[in-house]
Amino acid sequence: MQESRNIVVGYDASVEAGHAVRWAARQAVRRGCGLHLVHCSLWPLMTHDLGPVPGVDNSGLERSGEIALDEGVALAQDEAPGLEITTSLLYGWAAEHLLKLSAGEAMLVVGSRGIGGFMGLLVGSVSLEMAATAHCPVAVIRSDEHPAGPVVVAVDSSGSPTALREACALAASTGAALTVVHVQHAPAGFKRLRDPAGDSQELLEAVVNSAREAAPGISVEGRLLTDTSIPRAILEAARGASITVVGTKGDGLIRGTIGSTAHAVLHHAKGPVLMSRRRPGRADGRENTDADLAEDPIITA
């Protein structure tokens, strides 16, 4: 499938979705691509009376959807004047529509509408489902506390090449520094009989060299960490990051969600997170299918 030049962003008129629209608009400008802004309404599933209230201007459920879409466009235009923007007002479940629209696109961007303080779970159901099922990279945007911070990417023993490519693209588009993190897992109370740091250091150096080749002129730093909790080490390394990039493990909600490490980072990161869901191509040049990806070691974190 040939990738289009659009970044797709969902907008539901919430403050969080507003952050996502502004972030997506900046990315579209930096990448020289268009923005596809989508608003989904559930009202037609509940009532057929979508028309205006007699004598009341700008009333009615259908008009409320149009107003929300116009608000999203205004936010994008304010952030990026002159940006090419297409819009879709759709009826039904947002997750279903966004999943279909993500196919072949450059990126899907959604806001974070979690439940905040309760167990620290900061990601809503739509964002989590898109991170687990979308056909392209998914950026989950929170209020950006460190817009000038580095791009942080976590790599596993495979080198996580798809996540690394996304991180390099983000760093190159903004001029941000890139920090590559690899975490050695040290179970509590476990005494190492030998020090495997040599192998991990070689892996990290190879990944850093690949990043420097992919994004020349970008400052690239490698950090080898050891912790009893891999997500905790990644989150600690990502303090002050403009965005944290991780890969996914599993094939969607039914087949293992996104993996425990990616799941924890997505829920607890303080800033934006990019889930690298770009599917690597096959030797014949075609995009991998779900069956191909079931045994693919690249998309892990």
C-alpha cells in the first residue's frame, strides 16, 4: 500500500483534543504534508432527530458536530496558517472510523482523555485502542510541558528499527536532540553470574550509529540503563522529553494489546508518546499482513 501524505487527527472538542490538533498541525508543516481533521458523533446511533430546534440559531445535533469540526479547523489554522486541511464529519464510534482512516497514512494523532489520578491511568479508551490497532504510527498527545526537549526512543534487543526510524524523523523535523535508551532488566534479588553489559553496549552503539546515519546533523546520545522495571527506567529517562517513542508488542486488543512495557509508558508518561505501529515491508515489496506480523520481532519494546 502506498503511504499517503496526510496526518490524521481526531477532534472531539475537548481541551486534550485541542492539544492534539495543534501538535498535529505543527507536524504536518514540518513534514510538508496535509492534515485530515476528523470529528465523530454518536448521536445518530441514539436518535434520528438531528435537525435544528425551531427558532434557535445554530441548534441541532448535526449542527453541533459541524461547529466542533469548525473549531478544530480554527485551532489548526491558528497553529499553522496556510496548512492544507481536509475534514470529515462522521457518525458512529470514533475508534472504528479512526482505525479505517489510519490505513496508509503517515500518522494518527489523538488526545489523551484518561481518568487522571485513579491509579495514574492517563489514557482514554479510544487512544489506547488506536495505539493497539491502528495501521500507522499513533501519537498520543498530552499537554506538552517540554516542547524543546529531546526525542527519547526506547529500543529492545532487536534494536527496534521501526521505532528508531520514527524517532529519527521526529528529531530531524524539529532539530531536537535524540536520546536512545536501552534497558537491561535486573530482577529484584537476582545476582548476575556474569556482566552482559558488553553485548548491550554493542547493541546500543550500533543503534546510535544507525540513528546518526539516518538523521545527520542531529545530536544523538545513547543511554544504557539497568533496572528491575523496564518501564520505570524508560519513564525516568524520558523526563523532560518533547516526546517518547516506543514500539508495540502484540497484534491489537484481542491478541495481546500493545505489550506491557509500551502499555505502562503510554499510561504514565508525562508528555506526548508515539507508538510506532508502522508495519515493515516484506521482501516482495508488499506491506506485511497481520499473519506476517504475528512472528515479527521488530515491533517490540
